[in-house]
Amino acid sequence: MKVLVIGSGGREHALCWKIAESLKVSKIYCAPGNGGTKEIAENIDINPEEIDRLLDFALKENIDLTVVGPEGPLVMGIVDKFNEKGLNIFGVNKKAAQLEGSKAYAKSFMEKHNIPTGRYRKYTDIEEAMKGLDQFQYPLVIKADGLCLGKGVVICNTKEEGIDCLNHMMKDKAFGMAGETIIIEEFLEGIEASLLCFVTNGRIIPMESAKDYKQIYEGDMGPNTGGVGCFSPNPLFQEELRKIVQEDILSKIEIGLEKEKMDYKGLLFIGLMINKDKAKVLEFNVRFGDPETEVLLPRLKSDIVDIFEKTLKGSLKIEDLIWKDEKCVTVVATSKGYPGKYEKGKEIIGLKDVDEDIIIFHNGTIEKEGKIHTNGGRVISITALGNTLKEARDKIYKNLNKVAFDGMYFRKDIAKID
Ligand code: AMP
Ligand code: GLY
């Protein structure tokens, strides 16, 4: 089989790495890929949102399966376009992608189908939104409706911060159209968990749980990022909570998907806030998480191509997902300044010097004349399996000293919970 992976991050490197394990696969392409995918796939110079070019490429090269990494092309309707031409593509259709593409749509879906989530109000008028600030206690959360590359969620501790944020989003149009509609949401206390699920034939089939580290600094301080560390499984996610999530959340989403006639086929990533024995939904994503994918796929024993094919056919069962008992941790090394402004083009040294049982997924790198350079805010994810989280974590921190680039930064407290 020939497989095309769309995207250029650590998630796509991990997908290519896992797909390469499948005996069914003879060739992998990655569009546009990065310095890491280049070692296992042929990088193709097409961006994820150039849907017509991707379609032409898939038709010309007789691609048997396309796997979509980022949300952008899903929200733009890449899956509908590929399906019209009879091509196999793993990802959700345009209608279903609204669950990530519009936060207001996702919240109204949750409200309508009784899915536990924080209280919220939607606004399209700045004056009304300003008044809305008084309807919530502080901290509160303001979210731009549309896609904002992970920057559209702001936690406001005071009314002044709320006013500044609304001006930024709605008056100054910092996120363009994405911020024309906003929601104000109640702040939820607790510990976050990421639950990635395959969805097919009206059923939600969860993977193992994960825990993402969103803030840039140790102790969960500083601004939010796309995720700078992760581990799986999330110890919060014991049998009892799994049952509660199944009954209170997954079953209700299944009913909602059916009632809304979504024909949801692909991945659903549920961001949860856990407080004692209660779980509420923070957000939906309609794609694999990054860095969640970097810790989930190394734990997956099953052939991922088989899973993709069964999802598309509607025959996937929970038994098809077989997991290793080992735990997995990843620490993301970032460029100085991220998630704000940062420089690119710094040479990365030592990538080949790490121990054999370390996996390095590239998040934002580019290969030039045999050398790997930084090409993003998140640069590389150093990943390891271990019998305990501590074992995996110790391996990573021991090896992180062997890799270097100018301005390299990483959190030292990832998976430090045992
Ligand atoms: P979202 O894109 O909606 O997941 O938001 C990104 C991050 O903002 C989440 O992973 C949380 O860390 C935080 N967040 C979002 N909504 C809330 C909320 N209602 N209460 C507390 N934190 C939140
Ligand atoms: N790590 C969170 C995300 O992929 O959205």
C-alpha cells in the first residue's frame, strides 16, 4: 500500500513511524513533512491546506490511504473532496469537523445532548460580551470561536483582563474572523486528561488515556502552548472514572452524533477536566493530538493501518486496540521565546547520540545538506517507554543533555508525579 500523511509536526512524524511498522505498507509520503519524516517517508512539498494539489497528488500516485494530521484541512472539507473521487482518507468530514472548527458549535452540541461541560454564553456583539463578563466569576475563560492555532483561549483573572481580551479579539480583530464570535465560559478546576478515540459506525472506541502539559514553564506556569510534554496512561483514568466517562460522556456523544447525522468517521479527541470523580468536556478536537500521539503510538501494539482501514469500513472493535503495559513519556524541546516569537534555523546536534531505546519525534525541523535545523517553536520530542513513568522519564532526562541547539528549552517536571 502507498500511504500519504498530511502535516509537518511531531504528530505526523509519529504517525509515519507507526505506519512504517505495518507490513501492508510499501511506501509513505508526507506532505510537507519535516526533517524527521524525511528518514522514513518521502517528503512532498505541498502544504496541508492546498487541498486540490493534495488531491491531484493522491490521484496521480494512486495513494491507497491518506491520513490527515491537522484540523485545518478537515475543517476545509478535504475528506469530502477525497471521498467524491473515491479515495480512502482517514479523517472526519466537513460537517463533523465543526466540532473543532467552531467552539460555539461544539458548546451548543454539548448543551443540546446533555454532555457535561462548563457553563457558557456566546456573543457576536462586543458591548453584549462586555456585559457578559459580569455573568461569570473570575477567573473566567474567553474563547474565540474559530481556529486560532491554539492561541484563541484566554484565562482572565480580573475584569480588566477580560475587557482587554474582548477588545483584542472583537475590536482589534487579532484573530480575524475567528474572533468575530466569542464565548465566555466558566473556569473549571481540576486536572486535565486527553482521551483520543476512534469513531466509526456510530460507536466511540477510546484509546488509552494521556496527560498533556500545556504551559511553557515548570509548575504549569506561563502562557499556554500546543503542549510541551505528555505521558500515557494518565493515572487519574482508573476503571471507575473510565466507566463514568463512558456513561456520562461517550454514550451521550454517540447519541448526539447520530441525531445530528454527522456520519462521524475518524478521530475524536476529547479534552477532559477531571475533578474528584467528575469529568467535564473542555473541548473537542477532530484529529490526533500533539504531543499525545507521540506517547500513544509507541504504546500501541496493533497495526495502525489495520485500525484505519477498519475505521473506514465501520468494523473496528475495542479488541482491535492492543496496548503495551509500559508507560510512555515525551518531553518537547522548544525554541527560546516559544510560544511567543522565536528564531528558526539553528542546527541541532547530538540527535544520533541518544541511547537506542530513545525515540526522537521531530516537531519542527528541516533537513538541509544532511544537517537538521530548527524550523518551529516546538522542535523535537524526546520519547521513551518504561515499566514505570519514572523509568521512562529518567531515560529521557539523561538523554536530553546529549541533544542541543541554540536556545533549546524544555520543562524539567514532565511526568514527575510518582
Ligand atoms: P481548549 O482549546 O478549549 O481546550 O482550551 C485550551 C486549554 O485552555 C485547555 O487545555 C485548558 O488548559 C484551558 N481551558 C479551556 N477551557 C477551560 C475552562 N473552562 N476551565 C479551565 N481551563 C480551560
Ligand atoms: N495537545 C493538544 C492538542 O493537540 O490540541
